[in-house]
Amino acid sequence: MSGENHNHIIPLSENVEENIEKLEMALGKSDDLSIRRLNVSAKNVAIIHIEGIVDDQSINENVISPIIQLNKENHPFKSTKELADKIVQILSVASIEFIFNWSDLLENILAGDTVILVDDSPKAITLGTKKIQSRSITEPTTQTVIKGPKDSFTENISTNISLVRSRIQNAKLRLKLTKVGNVTKTDVGIMYIQGNADISIVNEVMSRLEKINIDSILEANYIEEAVRDNRKTLFPLMQSSERPDVVAANLLEGKIAIIIQGTPFVLILPVLLIQFFQSPEDYYENNAFSSFLRLIRIGSFLLNMYASAVYLALITHHQGLIPTTLMVTLMAQRERVPFPAIIELLLMELAFEVLREAGVRMPRAIGPAVSIVGALILGQAAVEAGFVSAAIVIIVATSAINSFTLPNTNIVNTARGLRFLLIFSSAFIGFYGILLLTLCILVHLCSLRSFGVPYVAPFAPFRMGAQKDSLIRFPITSINMNDTEGNKETKTK
């Protein structure tokens, strides 16, 4: 860090060749460093950029060609300043700035800008010619679109910003850019709507980003782990989305979006627990049908967490709660099983987790087939061999299917982790263990904050107006934006 601070006060040399030699040494004489030397009015002029991250056509047509034409005209320039000013005037580039020290020179070249050095001039001309190759806008891959816009973010921050601005064409939409990562210098943008977002939360986000001290930012999770309020909780305290319509809707509700170069996922904050059960399609369908599906998702989340633990508690500690006919059937199935119920259940849960991971890692063409066939064959073979009972297969399969109804993968991972904790507590003391752990989870949820906003709002603290878009969705015309969950009124000191 001391070297970087020292570079800030090192001025550029007035000799072009000295600057070029020093630049080549700093970059290790990298083969993709392009240096075009020209002689204009008896002055050495160097045009420098790094290949692959610049717009070559723009440099050739709007930078090199005008300077060559200027040289052919043989203008008599009285001073170096007059020559530099004339070069600036003839360039057809939108963004032109002057830099005076080595730190800014290196930063601009590595960012994809083109730099022009002129002999006897203590400053360099930097041109905005960045053009990083990226894939085209496609349909979202992790957030399936049933009804609604089918575009998604890409790895290019400029493209992602434009996708949001095209939806919110308002002068109050603000963007603040910064760089994070000591080595990667990754571009990070903060977007919010002035007047909707709480400015104190915006300032807090900027402050936390400035305090990040790591070498690289390669994905959104790097930022999430560094700025979240509680790093030990299993619950996600920030939402990520690759859908521009989701980000635009949250901005309108007063949320803040963090857009990161190199990843198609945008972070949204502050976030509430209820948001993870809300799908964008909820607002594109009839409100009654959307409300029904939202309740289905909440029920599926609870089933995913509790189904295995409740079955284990009933079969091991509370057999009296099971109807006699069903109990006889379950015991008949377990006659051939050599393992205790907890081992039997854990074997099936772990087997499914392995199948899920295999399905994700396998090539797309065969991944789904392997996971489905594997689950069917292994489940049936395990029952026929007597390793597990049929009831266990049904319980684990039901729990797994419920996890696929949730629109956000972060909350699915939370349910997966809590499910195993509930299974262990249920194995030792049955329903008492489930109840005790549930109370601990509720207390933990009530203690969580997402940038000062209570995580379980609008239920605690309770806000009547926000109930119109929580468990169920009222018609859009009756929902007041000032009553949405992420509004600054929910912020607590």
C-alpha cells in the first residue's frame, strides 16, 4: 500500500520516451501493451492502450487518423500546450480528461482507456475507449421467466446500468461508481432513486464498500459477505437477482442496488425475509392467484424444513400420535431395515444432496436425466434391498420437491441447513427439540437487521399498510408505495 500511495505524488515526465520506458517496466513489458509513436510538429506523440479491452475501430478512426491528418497539415504550433489543445479539439471521442501522475496513468490504461503523451507536456490526455467483450443479453438462467420481460443482466456493468435506466427514465435515479479490490480494481455501481431511498442507508453502503480490503471482487458474493450486517447467520441479508425488472421494482420501493462488473447478478438491499417468497410473476398475474401461489411457497418452505424432522420425531419418540393403522404399516416397512431411523433418514438426505450436486455439475444435456434416473433407481433399489423404508423415500422426496417451489436459491440453501439441525434435535428429544430450535430460530430472526431494517418486518414491527403485499398481494392499484416493506420508515436506530 505504501508503494501505491507513493505513486499518487509522482508526476509524469515531460519526456515521452521516459514515460514509455517506465510504463513498460511497470507492466512487465506485457505483449498486449500497444504503443503507437507519431511525430507531430517536431514533437513526439505516443498513443498507448492495452489490446483486447479497447474499441480498436474507435481508436483508429477517431484518434490515430485525426492526428495523422493534423501532422500532414503542418500547422506551426508556438508551444506544446497549443499542440495538446489542438489534439484534444480534433479527437472525436466523447470522454476526454487530463491526468498528471503515475497512479492515474496506470489506472486509466488498465481500465481500458487510451492515453496520449506529448513531448514537453507534464500532463497526459486520457480518452474513454473502453470496450470489454461480453455476451449478449439473453433470457435469465437461474430465475425462470413464466410471464414478464425475458432479458437478463450480463457481466458488463455498463450494459446492466442501461437495462435499469431503460426501465426507470427518471432524473432522480442516481448512480455512484467506485472501485473495489486492491488487485482487480473492480467497478462497482450503487443505484438508488433520490427521495425513495433512505440517504443514510446509501451513505452506509458507500462507507462499507470503501472499507473493503481484499485483493479481488470476482462475484457478487464477495461484496455481500463483506458488507452484510451479520456474517454468521444462515439467512441471506441481501437479495441477488439477474432480472432487470426485479431490480427496477425494488428501486421504486426505496431499495438500493449494487451492480458489479464481471457478474450478471445484482445485489438488492435492504432485504426482508418475506421478499424471498415473492416472485416477479406475482405482479404479472391476477392478485388472487398470485396470493395463493405465495402461500404455497411459504408452506413449501416450512415443509422443506420440518417434514423430515417431524417424521423422525413421530417414529422414534411419539408413536402414540400416529394412527394405529398407519403405525402398523410403518412398522411393517421398517422390519427389514437394519439401521436406526436417524441413520436411515440421514442416508437418504445425504444421497439426495449428492444427486442434487451431481445434477448441477453434470453437462446440461445429461444433468437432468442423471439426477432424475439416479433418484428413481437408487430410491427403488434401496427400498427393495432393505436399506431404507418406503416412507423415508416419500418424506425425503416430498421435502426435496418443496424446495424447488421457492424463487430464490439463497433461501433454499438456508432451509437445507436448518433441516439438518432440526433432524438432529428431533432425533434426541422429539417434538420438544423441534420446538426449542424453532424458538431459537424465531429469536434469531427477530434480532437480524439488513442495513438497519428489521428482517421480519412488516410483521415485527407490525405495519398494517405493508400487509397488502406480504403474505398475500392486494390489487396493484391499492398498494401504496410508501407502505412497501423496504421503505425507510421501517429503519430502526
